[in-house]
Amino acid sequence: MPMDGRTCVVTGSARGIGRGIAERLGEEGANVVINYRSSEGPAYETVEAIEDLGGEAIAAQADVTNREEVERMREACHEAFGPADVLVNNAGITADTQFVDMSREEWERVMDVNLGGMFNCTQAFYDDIWNAEEGRLINISSVVGKQGNFGQANYAAAKSGMFGFTRTIALELAQGGSTANCVAPGFTHTDMLETVPQKVLDRIIASIPLERLAEVEDVAATVRFLASEESSYITGEVIDVNGGMDL
Ligand code: NAP
């Protein structure tokens, strides 16, 4: 299997896109670290789901904004499986409001998780990825980072910040033979869209050439490809999974 024996850490993987990624990697033979902040029950359910698919997984609690907790997650990964080959920075939040009403706290909260969490986890696992045979850093950005979106100045800034970070780390990792890429999903069926009113969703779907939202499986399949050795000559890229929203 393509991911056989590869150790993958997926942040925020007890639910949503992260869970879809974790299950796909586990199904294909990876050892998976299921990171969660507060979704403990779903994290252990994800571990069981991966074990049922024939893979191996552990759950590791860590708020990605907390360096000590991220260090403990790295230790748990090393103890269970050894160094990581793949880190998927997936954990993310929104705090939507028009810019005129946006508080400094809403700005910082979104930066802290989406960019600060990526910084903490990448730094913790950087040596693992550098030393791995075909190490991979995969950052989950968003179509919003490319296009912007009404009421999401903080989130759009964080998600486009991931592009510059990824390109730079791609340059720095290249000498060690490892890669860094971004995946930029379009609007995807998860809890994150729960607060979006149906009439706004209908307007979004009408603007998507493929006429549907993304499913977590669409994103997971792309991450699976980037995480495998099959993608070894792709680095510093942003791969869109958005149903043609840029066309
Ligand atoms: P979601 O259903 O809201 O899940 C968010 C995940 O992030 C949860 O697993 C949550 O863990 C985790 N998380 C949040 N803050 C965290 C923290 N401080 N430390 C550790 N984990 C934390 O979101 P989603 O839709 O699956 O989104 C996943 C990623 O895809 C995000 O980066 C998001 O920006 C991006 N994305 C989503 C969409 C979309 O339309 N859904 C589109 C483009 C990009 P707990 O439950 O344990 O707190």
C-alpha cells in the first residue's frame, strides 16, 4: 500500500476534513497520530475507525497554539511510531465578521490557531521531516486565502499567509529531499459551514462550476497523493480542490 509504514501526524483530525485525511492515510497503511484539542470522544472513534480499516493510530491531545502540548504530541508520536514522515497542518478556525466590526481579539485568535499552530507544529516536527525518506509538510489553506471572502479578513489573511510560509519551507527543506505543499479546498461539507445560512450556501454553490460543495473525501484524496512518494517532484505548490472556482 502507498502509505505503508509511513508515520503521519494530522492536526485537528477528530472531525471534519482532518478526520477524512487521517482515515484515508490509515486505510492506505500509514501509522496516524490523531490530534485533537477538545474532541476527545471523536478522536478515539477515529482511532478505532482506522484500526478497523487495518491501520494503526493513536490519539494525542494538544492545542496547537500551546508549544508544550505540541512537544508532548511529538513525544507521543515518537514513542508509538518513531519520527514522523508527514505532518498535515489542518487545525483551523474562523471568527467571521465584517472588518469594520472586527476586534483585535478576533484577529489574533484566528492568527494564533491558523498560523501560530502551523508554526508550532512545523517547528516541532521539522527535524523529523528533514530526516525522513521523502518527508512531507502539507498545509491546509483555503480558496478564501486566494480570493478573499466577505466577513473573513482575518481568516483570508491567515490562509494566504500559509502560501508564503509553505513556499519558503519548501526551499529550505529541498536540500534534504523533502517537500512542502499547500492544499486549498473550496467550501467543504463540515461543521465549519454549519453557521453559514442556506441562502449564502446556495449562492456559493451557484458560483462553483462543478455545482456542488467539496466533500472531505475530495480533499483527503489530494492529501493522500501529496503525502505519498508518488508526489516527490512537487514542492512549494498550492493545489486547489475547489470545483473550478478559479475558472
Ligand atoms: P471543523 O469541522 O470546524 O474542524 C476544525 C478542526 O480543527 C477540529 O478538529 C478542531 O479540533 C481543530 N482545531 C481547532 N482549533 C484547534 C487548536 N487550537 N488545536 C488543535 N486543533 C484545533 O473544520 P474543517 O472544515 O474540517 O476544516 C479543517 C481545515 O480545513 C481548516 O484549516 C479550515 O480552515 C480548512 N478549510 C475548510 C473549509 C470548509 O469549507 N470546511 C474550506 C477550506 C479550508 P477539536 O474539535 O478537537 O477542537
